[in-house]
Amino acid sequence: MTTLLAIGDMHLGRLPAAIPDGLGSRRQELGPEAAWSRSVAEAIEREVDAVLLAGDVVERHRDFFVAYGQLKAGVEQLAEAGIEVIAVAGNHDTHVLPRLASEISSLHLLGAGGHWQQHPVGDLTVIGWSFPQSRVSFSPLDSFPRLDPKKVLVGLLHCDRDQTDSPYAPVSSADLAEASVNAWLLGHIHQPDDLSAARPIGYLGSVNALRASETGARGPWLVEIEDGKVMMTHLPLAPLRFETLSVDCAEIEDSDALSGAILSATRERIVEWQQGDYLPDALGLRVELVGQCAISEHLPQAAESLLSQSQPWTEYGVSCFLQRIDTRTIPRLDLNRLARQSDPCGLLARHLLTLDEPDSERWQELVDMARPDMEAVAAGREFRELNRSLSDQDIATELARAGRLALSQLIAQRERSR
Ligand SMILES: [Mn+2]
């Protein structure tokens, strides 16, 4: 068996964003350098054959010395353990990575100057391509060699998938699928893909959360290759993690109860993670208050004051902090009574009742009607890195939320005009 540790966008030199003042002194130990040291330790512990870096290893050109020190220490430890390090350059480190590779002897740059290059590791071959300049508006796959590989071939590439006009090496999913590799390990987009398929193709994601919007598990991937089969496992060892936490406010009758509800939801989440092998050192919470709530209209203000007064706290050794709180609760409404009215409120109430029946034809009609508008929003530039497609259920949930808000506002308007 040949094993690899594959690392996505690392951005050495960047400090993690959205750390509260209370944890400011620990910023360094929550950043990319810490994620890199942990990955190095993991690679040595697991005795992998090689460590693969999918580009954007370094944040900027002027981070040469920072990256030199940090990368060199890790690469040398790996070399001592007999583990090779193979990297491709991305759009952030087009110039600095080749310079680092020429200074650090056991760091191999693959595909320099935009020429596909192969490198043997154990029973397999890694093939990669590096950015020749920081903007590349053509697909590197146009020049992918015609191969008839006898051994397992693993592709390593920094690229922008399915973004035709991108200046960062645009490639299409179809071209990726067509290339004669057993797996594509990609860099650039910070949201990791599901790589559990028999032929994994996708983004490794950032190795540590660099922004608060990078929610969910982050870390390197263990790649195990045996009998021609590729198996990938995400190792969420990032020191900093941001997480979306939905808190159901159905039982909350008083704004003082909000902090307790958030605390217990946080605890529950960490207990879940304790079943696995890794806990982050720090956890930034993006709380979403959801559900039907009796004091829905008071929650935004309660949330704002809670957020402004909050301090980091520790739960099972994890430093937790509130990064934001969004109120998405809906007022409690008696839909069955309202649905009998022959006015706009009645119509809206009937639609909302339909949205509770996902198996009905009318439910599908409502979802289909809303899809074009919602897809246009989801495709917007600001959401692109989320790499998210909308399911019918996503649309129905959003329609129900918007509908309930509109309905409660209609009722409030009518009561005011009485
Ligand atoms: Mn990039």
C-alpha cells in the first residue's frame, strides 16, 4: 500500500481572521503554521510515503522569509523520516514557491513553468502542473498528456473548476473526468469537496480556517492506495474551526434563556466531535437562531447585546467564541385558522401549509417557480466559494421562512391600521 498526505490551500504568512480580542495573543498558534506543523507530525506518525501540496502554500511574494522558515522546518523533519514533499504552485505562490523549492532541497516542485510533469511515489505516479504566471486564463488540461498509465496516477493541480472566465486556470468538470488519472487532488477553492468516491475528484479545501466564512472541518487528507483503489479520509486537525450552529428557539419564552441555549448547543457539538480523533483548539460559532419562537421580534436585539458582551469561554478544552448570531426565527402563527381567510394573508397561509407537504404536486410547483430567482442569487460572486447547489428542500425551507416573515408583517400592518 502507498499512502499520501494531501494538503490543500495553506497560505503560510496569513494570520487567521475573525479572532476575538480575548484570543488575540494566540493568533499565531491558531494559524496556518500550526496547521502545517500538525500535518507534518501526522505524516510522520502515519509513515506516509509522500506529502502533496496543492498550491497556494504561501500567501504572498513578500512572505518568502516567513514561509522559508516554516516550510523548511517541516520539510526537513519529513525528509529525515524519509518522506518526500511534492508541490505545485498556485496563483498566490507562483513565484515564491519555485524560489523556496530551489532553496529547500527536499521540496520538489512539480510541473514548473506550466509543463505537466510526472513523479514516482511508491507504487504510483503523481502528475502535476504549476502556475507559470499568477494569472492563467486558459485550461491547463488542454495540454494534459495522452497517457496509458500502467500504475495508479494521481493528479495534483491548482485550478478554478467550472468558471469559464476565471483568470486562475479554468478547468471543466468534464475535462477533469476525462483525464486518465485515478484521482484529482485540487487546490484553490477553500471549501473541501466530498472525496469519498471510488475515483475522487475535487478540492482538498483550506487546511485551516482562514476566514470566518470557512465553516466546517478543515485539515489534510490521508490518501491510501491499494490494488489500484484510492481511498481518501479527511483528518480535521485544523487548530481553528468555524462552525454554523443552529439553535432551535421553540422553547425560548424569555431573551435571558438565549445564552443557555447557545451554550448547550455548543457543548453538544463538541461532544459529537469527541467521538472522533480531533478537536480544534479554538472554535468560532456562527449561530443561527431558528424555529418558531414566541418572542421572535425581540430576538435580534437580544442577540446583538449577547454578541457585544460575549467573551471566549472554554468547553472540554476548546476555546469557544461567538463570531456572529443571525436571527432566522419565525413568529408562531396559526396557519390553519389564517388559511380560511379570503385575503392575501389567507393565500400566503395556504402556500405555507403546502410547503409542509413535500410529497404533494403543489409543493413541487412552488419550488420550481422559485428556483430560477434563488439560483441567480446563489450563483452570485460573493457565494461562489461556497460551491453550493440548491436542493428542492433548501428552496422550500427558504420559501417557508420568507413566507412566514411576510405573513407576520402583513398581520402586523393590518393590526396597526385598525
Ligand atoms: Mn488559489
